[in-house]
Amino acid sequence: MRFWVPLICLPPDEYGPIAEAADRLGFEGVLLADHVAVPETFASVHPSGENPFTAASDFPDPVTMIATLAARTRRLRFMTYAYILPLRDPFTVAKQFGTLATVTDGRVALGCAVGWLREEFEILGRDFGTRGARTDEILTVLRDFWDDGRAEHDGRFHAFPRSGMFPAPRHRVPILVGGSGRRALERAARHDGWLGMNHDLDDIERTVATVTRLRDGSTDPDVPFTVFAIPNAAPVAATFERLRATGVTDTMAAAWTVGIPDAETLDEKIAGLERFAAEHL
């Protein structure tokens, strides 16, 4: 089981020290959340059933933050959890994450989702109703550019002649897809992994079985597939063993209260990482 440390809704000045501690202690990587502009009020409901943040919550740009943290760490990996892909154009994403993969020697993964905050799409002038179809097309363009540095496309939302984008990443940039609906799971099965968020253990077992069936015979068996899930269960050895037996490869290290940035001090968070590492790594 690989454990990831959540850098989510924390004060930005805590990212560096926590990433350095995670690197030193042997955690797999850190997770970085993504929102561009959060309205003061919104009616949309988070997939968890709660609204875990406000317009004043800290969401530093994950691309900028990954570049900063990569320079302060040696082996730590970085994954967006989850990058709201249809808020962007494919060219900027391909260039930014391809560059990150190059300068970090392959330590970055694109964890993405279609998004749920309709009001944020409206602020940015993006169509909420076509976000799934646009995500599929963007992912096609990303992989095309990253494979060999060249791409061309003639689609519903993007059309362009054969073009180059270099340097092409030397390492495959893993694409992990979040969501629990059928289309999201099909999207995850076509790529490099599934991102699960706060599911009961029984639900995780059923979802992993579904993704496994969807992948059967339709993807390259030589490309590793990541199953990331956060269980609604105590972060104890028995929980992680059940996840492992289910087919989950990665999960979150719950070393402090996620979503409440001032619940613990920075020293308390790092001490929590040390205790978690001593018990589970």
C-alpha cells in the first residue's frame, strides 16, 4: 500500500515543511487540490454530500506548487487530487504537466475529474453541461502530445493540424480519473487509474470490481494501473489490509484533520506524519 499526504486547504507556508517531512519519512507522495475561483455563495453540493470549503479557502495553483515542492524534495511524488480538467484548454495542461514531468524526472501524476461546482464553471465561462465530453477530448490530446511530442486533432471542441510540443516527457505521465458514475469509471479504465473519494469499504470493493471488468482486454497490460481510494473507516492496519485485498494500491495518510487547516499546528501535523510512518510505512 502506498500512502499519500494531503496538502489540501492548508496554509500555503505549511506545504514546504510538510512535503520535506513526507519525503524524509518515506511517503509515496503528496496530493494537491484544485479550484480556480470559488463564488461566495453556491448551490452545488460536493460529491461527499457536504461543502468542505468556502470562497476564502486556500487553493494555491497546483502546477506552481508542484514545481516549488519538487525543488525542495528528492524522491517525493506529486498528484493533483483532483485537477478540474474541463476548466482548461488541452494545450496549457499538456505543456505544464509535460514540463513538470520533465523537470521532476517523472515524479508527477495528473489526477483529474470533470468537476461538480457549476458556479465555478459559470465564472470562468465554461459550459458545465459538456464537461464530460470535453474532458474525454482533452485527455486524448494530452496523451497524443505526451507520447512523442506531436499531435493533431479534429474533434468536437478542438481541431488543429499536426503540431509539436517539446520537450516531450521522458516518462509516462500517469492519468488518474476521479468520480464514481459509470462514465467516470469508464474514463478511468481507459487511462492509468481511478481516484476514489470517501467511500464505504463495501462500495470500494464494488467499484474496484467494476473498473477491473471495464479494463479487461481493453488496455495495455504492461501499463501499471493505480487504484486510489479514501475509505470511510478508521486509519488502522485492518482497514489498509482490507483495501489491499480489494485491489486498492494507494490511499491517503490520515495524519491530521483534513479540511480544517488550523485544527493542528504545523508541528503537530509533522508529528502526526511521524507517528503514521512509524506504524504503517
